[in-house]
Amino acid sequence: MKALFYPLLVLSLFLSGNSFAENTINADDKLYTDPQTKPEFKNPDNSSASFSTWISSNVDYPYEAIINKAQGSVTANFIVEKDGKVRDVKIASSPHETISKEVSEAILSSEWIPGMIDNSPVRTSMVIPVNFSLHVFDSLAKANGGAYTYAEVMPEFKKSSDFIKFRNWVSKNINLHRTMVRNKYQYGNVVVAFEIDTKGNLNEIEVIESNNEQLEEEVLRVLGISPKWKPGANNGRPVKVRYVLPVSFSSK
């Protein structure tokens, strides 16, 4: 679930509902929205960090959402059971499906001290809004001189800002025969990051993940021969933009 570099999140936590004490969901059990003692988040690091702090560091901004300029609030509902486990995570609203998945997985992995009524644990309904803002990260990138993951005007490869066009170009230029001198079957996955600088050059290449050294070398070779891009821009000024490119190989 974790990614590598994404914008920051802003999160606040509420109990769902208003002042109603309970909702009956079946004849045997009750789901409370405002128990006498509210559920308390159990930080896995045994620190005093709040749930909002923990989830902000465990939910990353999905790259697909960034390149599609998806931002806004995610509203998630879930139940804290009597044993403190979380279940029934439901996303009520979200700007992108990949963001929904990130938030759901983080919430499901959390543990709580259950809500209490008369010193007995009860099932409690919770709701959280998580705000994904591209502009928060943009401000930080501008402050430290780093590369953006999002710009008002994204870089263009061969007159297109659609990253798929570059991925297709990489695929067409990969030469698997360079890596298959001894092997009849070659497969692997390589994930690289790179920047498009203010002059449109592709540089700052970094291998993030690789399970095949020969295939990794071929990806780096292709990136090294990339044509020049039209740089991205914010407020009419060129800026550096960082991309992540996953490449999968399978050949017989």
C-alpha cells in the first residue's frame, strides 16, 4: 500500500451521527454512534500520536490520482467492534478510486480500544473525512526547491501531456534480446523515478524497485535516450516535475 513520495493529507475524526445513542442493526446487537466512552485509537508504535497523525503518515497520495489531478475529501465510514477490530469500511465519497483504496486499507489495518457503555464494550460507528490536496504538496516543493509531482501545466512528451504516450514509447524501445543471451525465458519488474527539469531534459533517474538486473539496465538505457520534453509550469514559470514509471517484462 505504501508509496514513495506523495502530497500531504489533512484529516479530522468524528463520531458519526448526532446525539442519537444507538441504531439497532439486528435483534442481537446494537450499533452505537455516541457511546459514553468513545473508541480510542491504539497506535502500533506505542506512541501518543493521534489517529489523524497516524493515518496521515500511512496513507499516500496514489500516483494515478495525482496525474489525473484528483483531489478533494474522502469520507469513510467504519465500525469499531467490541474487540477493537475494524470492519465494514465504506467510502461514502471520494475524488478517485485509487484514493478510496488507500484510505480503506489504512483504516482496516488500525486497531482501537472499543467504545464503552456502563463499562461494557459496544460496537461503534465512526466516520472520518480525509482531505487530499495537491496544492499543499506543491507549496512544500516550491519551498525546498524540489520537483513537483503535479503542476498546473504538466510536461509534454511529443506534444502530449498524457503519460501513457511516454509509457508506450518506452515499451516500443525496450529490446529484450539484449537481456536474453542465455535465458530462454525472461521476466521481471522494474520501477524507476525520474524528473523532467525546467529545460525539458529527463534526468535524476532512480531505480526504486527491480528484480532483474539485466532488465533494469535496459530500462535505464531507454530512459537515457528519451527525446526532450516540454517542461511543466506553474504560474507561467517552468518547474521540475517528478514521475514514477513501472515497467513489467514477460517474454518467451
